Amino acid sequence: MKEFFTLLKYGVSSFQPQRLTSKNKKYSFLKNQLILSLISSLPLGILVFFFSKDLFTKLYSIDPQITKLMLLFWMTILSLFFIIGFVGMAMYSLSRNDEIELLLTMPIKRRTLTAYQLFVSTISQMFVLSFYFFIYLSYTFVTKENIILGLFKVFVHFGFLISLSSVVAILLGGKANKGIVRKINVFLSLAAIFFYFSIISFQNINVEQFQGLANILNFSSKPYNFLAWSFISAKTLIFSTVSLIFLLVLFSILSNKLAFEPVERRVKKEYKIKGSGSQIKAIYRKDFIATRRYEQFLYFILYPIGFGVFFSLINENSLLTIFTIIPITTFYVAFETAILVTAEVSNLETTLTYPIKFSNLMFPKIVIPTTINFLIMLVVILVSIFRAEIIPILFLTIPITFILFIMSSIIGAYFVLKNPPKTENMSKIFGVGQTFAIEGITMGTAFGAIFPLIFLSKPDANIKVKIISTLISITAILLSLTISTITFKKLKKLLIP
Amino acid sequence: MIKASNLTKKFKDFFAVDHIDIFVPKGQIFGFLGPNGAGKTTTIRMLTGTLKPTEGDIEILGLDLKKNEIEIKRRIGVVPEEPRLYSHLKGFEYLEFVMDIYNTNNKATRDRIDELCNAFGVDYLEKLISDMSHGMKQKLMLISVLMRKPEVIFLDEPTVGLDAKSAKILKELLKKYSESGTTIFLTTHILEIAEKMCDVIAIINRGKIIAQGTMEELKKLTGSKDKSLEDLFLELTAQEEDIKHIVESL
């Protein structure tokens, strides 16, 4: 046990290396990961508690059976999220990596090493655990179930999920591809975010609509649904308790024999070196590959799309959906550019030896994120225009979006080049101050330019409102053009000293 | 041909490189030695156009570096100390990128890639660079430079991370290239390599070149015919006494 706590105190997660600054070195693993995960997941969990409590109260007044079905469905989904995320992460951390390599040279039991790696994986799933804990807690409150029994079920399920996922991870261990694991985590983070939004959105839905859902959700109450065993019935609770004991024994046996083998990769040996035959094409091709392979880039692209799809499903007002997505996307364009710039400048020593102007290498970093996001927004705007009634003012959002995205991209490039990172850690490109500055500039100008259009689109708005809205929008557009010009000049100075 | 005169790099009040002159004729292997922090990498970075000198002039292949930076970069090859490569690319994608950037996308280059891969035992070009070890990346970097047959090659600690066989192949290749007219400028901490390979050796310490010449000339300079390069180096950089003192105190 002492070894385990020592590892927690001094160990560093090899999965997401920190940027090595003297400031970061002061923080131990516990402070960095555990406390951070708790701080960020607890408030959301508490919010989920209140939202789900409201929903359960409404449902319970109509039909207690539907309330339970809804709970079991949520538990099933969350358990699935947990298992996929945990297994992926644990499979990677149980394979041989730099940290394991070092720890294996120390007099530490393999069981302790395994438990430590699995603890790291558990922390990575803190959001899911927090959601499922608070959802069940709210259910216990509404149904007046014995709180001790409720907590017992929660902890049995928690233990069951961890031990099941751990055993699966050990059995599959060493077969994980880091890139795929990271991409799975991106999708799960997005899924968790939209799960959170869906809980909130259920507040506005007429509870009688849930009657129709009963048949669909019915599968989650069947005894074969092991993902909710602890909550279905007393009999299935016994299943999960017995399984938990069995899995713990199995884990204990397997973990002590764990070899921590290197990650197994299927490497195709067939490739043909062709090239593109052009400097410019080669640079664009390299950066396009980066957009596919950095999972953070995927996240920044997928989040606004998911947000848009989600809001259009639950919100009939497509105008509001577009006006919400544009500022979020504007903010994220800066981060997408920053990812591409970081990939370039973290290899600066080599990059500078190429017979090409540095500015030519940097130009695609602005063009690619701006174009990708602009094309996505164009589709969203055009679909919204033709899906709902055609509002001419919506066409105005097209050039405005373009201006905003270019501004954001220039800002992202400038902030990275002003303080180039020494290592390539895409999770920590910007510090807190820089993030707030980018958020303030991008979202501020985007809201300023876009939101007044809502008032302009209303036929019944009076002339005074229309004039003020027009002035605000024009000012914000001019401001973003000015910011773009000034920042671009500063950027040019950094590129061509 | 490499020519640098009065080359200086100053960081605030600190002279990393202090008014040095270098001349390396065509086809020569020039060894640049010095203790850690002596100014070797700074010099290479200035000579390859990745760091602007505070003072001084540089000519590579008879061209002024200030006026012909891109043209010079196209004709030289640089192997930095740390093989920093785009981690999101696969090995073969990186080689394709380099071929395109240097406009050397032709059959001869592709054939040379195959030959070099065989020579260095590189069978992992499908791997992501982020998954490669230091040695694997170093070999990839060497292939990306040697496949182009540059007229001047700068190598900063090129054997670090290489296995014995690859290091030997590299040494033999460099000798072969120099015989066919390629100019080679290399830094190394392995003095045996410098002693066996280099036609001329320069020793830099605290930003200044303190000795320069062939092995014989260096021996004459210190007045001792039987000493190895290691002894000469330690004597010239005044580290021999330090070492004795440190070992005795341990």
C-alpha cells in the first residue's frame, strides 16, 4: 500500500506528458490529475444532480416505472462510456512505455504497478463516474430509497465496472494503439458533454412524451443488461456483487503475472514513396495529415458540429443555433491553428534548415483551419436557410464568419509564435492568461458581430433597435478587421525578423 | 567550401561564439571539437542559416549566406544534434516531404532511399515518427539528408543514438562522400572518430578557437608527438588537471 501511495505522489502520467516548465515540476501527480479531475467533474456532477432530480420528480409523479427505466438507460449508457474509455486508456498504460520501463527497474510489485496504472485510468473517467454517482443519488432522493442501500449499489457498480474493465484491459493489454486510444477519448469526452446537455434539455420536454420512450428503453431493465445489474433488481444486484468478487480474484491473479509487453502494432510494409512533386503541395499535405492525426484538432472540429447538430435537434429555432455555433467555432479556430503551428515550431531546429521561407511554411496554418471551418459553417448556414424560412439577413453571416475565422487563426498563430513551446504537447498549447485573452477577443467580436443580426431578422423590431443592432454589428466587424490587421503585422515581424 | 570570417554570436553580454574564422576547402572532413557549451552547435547553426550571427560573414559553396540563403540551404544537408522531426508523419511520409521540399523527387533519390534503408537497417518507414526511438529518428534524419547527395554536409554529433554497425557505415559513407568532393563539417564528443576521420580538427572553447590543424599540427602545437587526441584535447581545454582533482576527491 505504501508503494502505491508513493507512486501516486511521485508518479507522472506517461499518457499525457506535461510541458516541462519549472512551474509544472512543482506539482505532483496527485495535485495535477486527481484534484484537477475532481475540481472539474464535481461541479458538473452537482448540476447534473439537480437537473436529473427535477426530471425524476416530474416522471415519478406520472409513472415510477418510467423513472426507473430512464435511470437504467442512463446507467447503461454511462457504464458503456466508462468501460470503453477505461479499457482503451488502461490497455495503453499497461503496455510498455517510458514510465513503466523505469518503474520495472524498481523494487515494486507488479500488482502495485498494475493497480497504479489502473488508478490513472480511473481518474481519466472521473466525469463519467461523477455523472453516474450524482444521477443515482438524485434517483435515491426522489424515490426515497434507503440511502445506505443506494450508496451500496453505487459502490458495488463502481467496483464491478472498474474490476471488469481492468480484467478486460489486462487480457487485451499491449494491443492498444496510442493514437486510437486518444481518438476514442476525444469521442467519449464529446459524448459525455452531449450527454450532459441532453439531461439539461430533458427539462423542457413534456413528460408525457416519455411514455412513448418506455418501449425503447425497456431493454435496459432486462437481466442480461450487466451494465446496470446493480440497479435492476435484488437478484441482479447479487449477480454484480458475486461478479465483483470473482473479478477481483481474477484481477489479483492476472495483475501479478502482467508482463507489460510493448504495444503491439500491425505495421504494413507495403508503401510506395511518391511525393507530390511540389513544395507547396508537400506543405499542405503535411498539415492536412496533422489535422487527421492530432486528436485535439478533431475535437475542436467535431465539438461545434456536434453542438450544432444537437441544438438543431432540440431547438426549433435554427437562427439561434447558428448564432451560438459561430462564436464557439471562432474561438476554436485559434486552437486549431495553434496545433498546426506548434507541430511546426517544436521542430524549428530542423524546419529552419529547409530551403523555403518560414512564412511559406506558416501560411497553410492559417488557410487550413479557416477553410475547413468556413466550409462547415457554410453548409450549416445554407442548410438552415433552406430548412427554415429564407431570411435574407442570414446570408450576411457568411462573409462575417469568414472574417472572424481569419482573425481567430491569425491570433492563434501569433500567440504560439510569440512564445514558442519547447515540446510538442497539444493539450497545453496556451496558458490560462492566453486562453482567456483569445476567448475574450474571439468570442467578444463574434457575439458582437453576429448576435445583433437576430434583432435585425425580426420583422417587428422597431427602427431604434435596428439602428443600434446594425451599429454594434458593424463596430464588431471593423474591430475584428483591425485586430486581424494589427496582429498580422506583428505576426509578419515574428516570421521575417 | 565553407568560409566564415569574424563570426560572432552574442546573447546579451555573453559571447557564445567570439570572432572565429573557419575555412574548409571542398572535399575536406572538418572536425569541430569542444567541451559542452563551448559554442559548437551555435557555430553550426550560424553556418547553416538557422541562427543569425551578431557579426561576421559566411560563404558556403562560394555564395554569401546573407544573400543566397535559400539557394545554399537547397545544396547543403544538416543533421542536427537532436533529430526533431514531424511526429505526426510516418517515416516514408517524412522522406516524401523532404524530397518535395528540396525538389529532388526523382527515381535516383528514391533508389538511394532504398539503398540507405538497407545499409542502416531501416525497415520501419511505415511507423509514426512519434513512435520511433532516438536512434530510429537519427537514422531517418541521416537518410533524409544523404538521399539528396548534398555538396556540403553539417553533422552535429551524428553518431549519438546509432548502433555500432550504423555508426561504422556512416563513418565509411562520409569518407567516401568526401573523396568524391563533398565537404563535411562535423562535431563530435567521440574523439576517436575525429582522430580517425577528420582531415583537419578545430578545438573551440568558451567561444574561441584555441587550436586548429591536422593531427600532426596539433601534436606539434602542444609539443608532444605521442599523445592521443583525447590527451591533446584535455590539455588544450585545460581540463586534465580538473579531472585528476575530481577523481581524487571522489
